[in-house]
Amino acid sequence: MKTFEQIAELEKRYLLGTYNRYPIVLTRGKGVFLYDLEDRRYLDFVAGLGVNALGHAHPRIVKTIREQAGKLIHVSNLYYHEYQGALAEKLCTLAGSSFGGSSMGTSRAFFSNSGTEAIEGSIKLARLAGHRSGGEAKCRLVALRGSYHGRTFGALSLTGQEKHRKGFEPLLEEVTFVAQNDIEGLRAAVNDNTCAIVLEPIFGEGGIHECSVEFLQGCRAAADRHRAALIFDEIQCGLGRTGTMFAFQSFGVTPDMVAIAKPIAAGLPLGAFLAKEEFASAISPGQHGTTFGGGPLACRVALEFLAIMEEEKLLNNVNKVGAYLQQELKVVVAKSAAAKEVRGRGFIQGINLAIPARPIVDEALAEGVLFNSTQDTVLRFLPPYLLEEKHVDKGIRVLKKLLRKKRKAA
């Protein structure tokens, strides 16, 4: 087996320099733990940036991958296979049973390879539908400052953070940004030429900031008033992470389209967006497509993921242990001058620090815990849905220890 230095040097020589990786090589995982080259164990609060919701090497997922890989991996979308329609039906059914008795109603799914492609497809569909209802001028998009939607040009055009956009302009020009939870600013930005309002109900990369229910209701009303699509980006906060299957069900405001990805295929590349029939009907064969999206392997694994979620009652665990995590993080804030605020819910939470977060992440490696930092001062928690209270206790002990260490050093 290669050494850490050999592996790092090979990447340094041959990969584009787009990531600052942490100085460990991970070789295997089991449940909520990962292991490195020396077989040191790490408690995982990152879950592959929200992808590994079932932890690592879940036996049912391993079994499903082995079985399906021995039968059929890829056929392209020129042909039918038995799993894509079944997965679309399952997702549309889950989305149709939403908070407060509201529903997406009849909806359709499109499968992509990733979350950013799901966003691209949703805004393409919104423009098609906009042109059908309001002519070529109905093409403008409204997004939120501080948001993050992905790295491709359409998704990047909707991302309201200069650090991600800088160097890649010009992007789409028909995008207006408003502040999160600024209802008056939203009303001023949306007009009859708006084809879509695009937002994350909870900012993920943007620092775990929630949209208020009142703001989401205002978005719904503005979209209805101007015949625009309301699109929720639930790539990070959806599929169980808030304690409901879709995040919009936690807020009681139903979008016209919802983009999902990360945990859906338990680590295999798969994304999707769901769209209400009134928008889905705007597209016709040949106007959008994908080579790899919706293949038999990924779709069968996604069906197994959803079955495991239901049969193991993992939403109950997300709510129970997520509440315990928030309670313990609030204790940290109450007792440490280096911690300022806890944000989020379920298994998408963040603690805002009064100090840089990256050094805490670096030092936690030596303690056997994987944390993640975003927006300079936020520790972000996206753990597997299998996390237990005893795991929270270990993570909090390490966090407290490192914050005390920083205080003494100051």
C-alpha cells in the first residue's frame, strides 16, 4: 500500500489544484466511523458532505450494489429498465404528502448525475414554462444573497457569494439577488418577467441559515402572483436531514420544483428534480437529457436507501438525536466565549464561533473526530442518520476541549 506522502504527491502532480485536502488518507468505513491508512478510527460528523446518510458500508447497500453490478450497471436512457420509473414514483409519492395537508400534487422526476445538474435542469424547465406562459421576456430569475447552488454556470449564476463567482464572469445576466428573509426586497424583485424564484430553505455551504416561514410564504405568494416557478434547492437539506423527508415539509410551504441529490443513492452519483405537472408539461423529448443519470445501479440503490429510511425509522432518529445535538451545542455556546450561536435543525446544524473554525477542524483530526468548517467561523454538522447520543457526547467533549485550549492560548 502506498504511503500518505506517495498518495498526496501523485495527486499534487496530476490533479487540478481545486481542493485543500486534510492530511489523512481514508481507506474504509463502518457505520458512523472512518479509518485511515494506519487503521486509526474517526467519528464522522461530515458524512461525505451530507452524502453518507446511512454511514459507511451499510450491509443492505453493499448487498444491493453487489447484486445489481452483477446484472446491469448502465444502459443509457434510450431504453427502459425496471428501477427508474419505480424510483420516480416513490419520490413523487413522498413529496405529495407534505406538511399541513398541502401537496405537490401530480409531479414528475428527472434524474441527473449530481445536485448542480438538478439545478441546471430545473431552471431550464422554468424558462421553458415561462416562455410558454409569458413569451421570451419571461426569463428572469430571483435568487438569494449568501446562497450556494453549485459550480456549473447556471447554478453558479444563482449562487449569491462573490468568492465563488469571481473569475468566472460573465454569468447569466438575468438574475436578481435579494437578502434572505427580506420580504419587501423579494416583492420588489419579482415581476411578470420572472420565471423562477430559486432558494435553499436552509443555507448549507452558506453557514446554516434558515429561511423564515414568513419569507417562504412570501416567496410562494409572489410566485403565484406572477406565474413563476418556486424552486427549492434541497440538495443538502433534503431527504431526511431536517427530520422530514423533504425540507419543505418541515416549513409547510410547497414549491413547484425541488432539487435533491447528496444522500439519495447512498454514495453513488445521483441527483434529481421533481416538478409539478403544470411545469413538467412544458418540456418535450430532445430538450433535455443525460447520459448517466437514472441508471439501473444508482436507481436500485436509491430505492434501497429509501426503504432503509422507512424500515429503520431513521427520521425518528434524526429528530431525536438532532434535538440532543442542538441541546449540547447550546450548552457549548452558553459556557464558551469562543462560541456565539447554534443554527439549523435535525442533522443539518452549525455552531458559529468567535474564532476561525478551520483550526478546530484540523486539531479534531488528532482527537479522532471529523468536523467540517464553512464561512470561516462556522462548524457544520452533517452526520449520518445512524448517529447516536453517545456519538454526540464524544464529539461535544472534543469540541469543548479544543475551545478551552484556544481560550488558554489567547
